Amino acid sequence: MSRFGFNWENEEKFDALLERYPDKQSLMLPALWMVQYQEGWISLDAIRFIAKKLERTPMEVYSVASFYTMFQLQPVGKYHIQLCRTLSCMLCGSKNIQEYLQHKLGIKVGETSPDRQFTLSLVECLGSCGTAPCMRLNDAYIENLTPEKIDEILDGLCHDR
């Protein structure tokens, strides 16, 4: 029995999408996005919930959720920093940016800060090779990264809290 459920807003969105898509499986990605925006991540309970709603197995839902790096299967901090680790970014200094972020945040890749404010992840190509190195901060793409630019961004976030 799943303890997860959509909030009323997502339940209404899901029902509206059901009318547009005769094949429930077509709602897999939208349903995963709804869960992630509602909860901040996708739990196993949420996977079971979606599987039941879409008449799929939990493993089918999990295989889709785990395939895409944009879906989080573990809780993440308020600010999720995803640094590109592919060749273009690496050649333009993403390894130095990674080390700088780890030092500045006091966490390693894959970790979340004790105050749950920051999570640092490495991801595959963010599609910004011409403006490398690049990172994604929640839903925003930030390009041409330098330590100074990181300081400016992170200091701005800390003042917004």
C-alpha cells in the first residue's frame, strides 16, 4: 500500500491529462514530474502510486525514473547543483569548478549539506558545450562558470534565505 498521493492540484492535472492521452503509459513522464515538483524527489511509495495509476508495474516506472538524470530518487537540498561532467565542460575547467564547489559548500559530489540547503551532483551533458563549463541550479542553467561567478550566485542564494 502506497502512502504517497497527489495533492488535489496534481490529481486534477492528472485527470485532465487522462482525457487527452488515451494510452495511460503516455503519462509516465508528466506523472513523474508532478511527483518531483510536489515532493522534491521521487520516493518508492510515489513510484508504486504512479504504477497503480498508469496500470504498469513499479519496475517499469522505476526504470523510466532512474534512466533520466533530471529525476531525483533520493531527497536533495533546497538548491540542487548539477555540474556537467562531459568532455567539453571537462576541457574548459569543470574539474576545477567541482573542486571549488566542494570546498565552498563543504560537501562532496553526491552529498547534501547538513542544513539541507545544497546538494552537489555530476550529470551527463547539459547541452551547453559552447559555453562550458555549465551547471544546472534547480531549473536554471548557468554557463561560462568561474569561481567568481559561483561566489556571486551562492552569495545571492544565501542572502535570499
